[in-house]
Amino acid sequence: MNTIWADTDGVHDDLKSQVALREWLVCVYADEQGDLDLPTRKELEEARQLRDSLRRLAAFCTDDDRPAARSPVDTVEEALKAVNHAVTHRPSVQLKLEEGLLCRDNPRQASPARTALADLAVAAIELLTGPAAGKLRACHAPGCVLYFVKSHPRRQWCSDACGNRARAARHYTKIRNLRD
């Protein structure tokens, strides 16, 4: 979800190109993917769709109404459909009978990019429905567009930098109001 991020220059998208997607997948799945071919344009579209769908679902789960939470994915139903589609590319193992012996069969293998996206979709399902679901939060620091899992009862922001920005903004608002 956090391949969309913001700084003082504005909102950025880490999935701008097929090369960027490959670099991100290699970074995230370095041990598991090894050499990764350049994802296709369709795989890039699917990665963005999955990311935008997960952001839509996170906004739904956290009641996030920030302008930054607006996603190209309009409805929760559309987001669910995209996540469930991504999961279908996860490699599966089946049993088969070959010459009187039970054997393992890997019938259909998706591309490494789609396999990685399927794994991400499964991890997202676990996050959104598992024990951490109640700890998912939207970061409400000025200009932030990220989501995080609240790991400490007093944690309010996704990072120290966002906490500092929020405290500074609150301080400047207080000072400005005292001057008025």
C-alpha cells in the first residue's frame, strides 16, 4: 500500500514503470525471486490495481476520510475483486497418481511478478482479517498518505518524521492563535 507516499515535493508513486516494479519486487522479495524478468505492462497494471485496491480496503477498515485516501478504486467490492483475482496467481500444489505412486504436481505456474503479487495479496488478507486488523491505522500527519500497524498504545503516526511534522504543525497553529 505504501508505494504511494508523500514528502514536501508532493505525492509520489513507486510503481511508475515496469522497471520500477521489477526493482521494487526484487527489493521486497530478494531472497525468493532471484533474477526477475521485466514485468509486462499488464503485470504493472495489475500491481497498481492491487495496490490501489489494498489502499481502498485500508481506508475502509480505518474509516479514513483523508483526501489522500481517495483511490482510483471506487468501491470496496471492486477492491475485493482485485485482491481475490491476485490470489488466484499463487502457485498451488496438487497430488496426482503416476504409475501407481502418489506424486506432487505443480500444474500452473504464474510469472514471478504475478506470484509475488499473489503473495502480497495473501499477506494483505491476513493483515486485514487477522489479529493485526484492529491495529491498522491511517497516518494523520500533515501531508502523509501512509497506513501503519499500531505497535505501541501511544503510537499515532507512521514514523518519527510524521510525528515531528504533526507536533510542529500543532505548535505553529498554537503560536499563530496566540498572536491573533
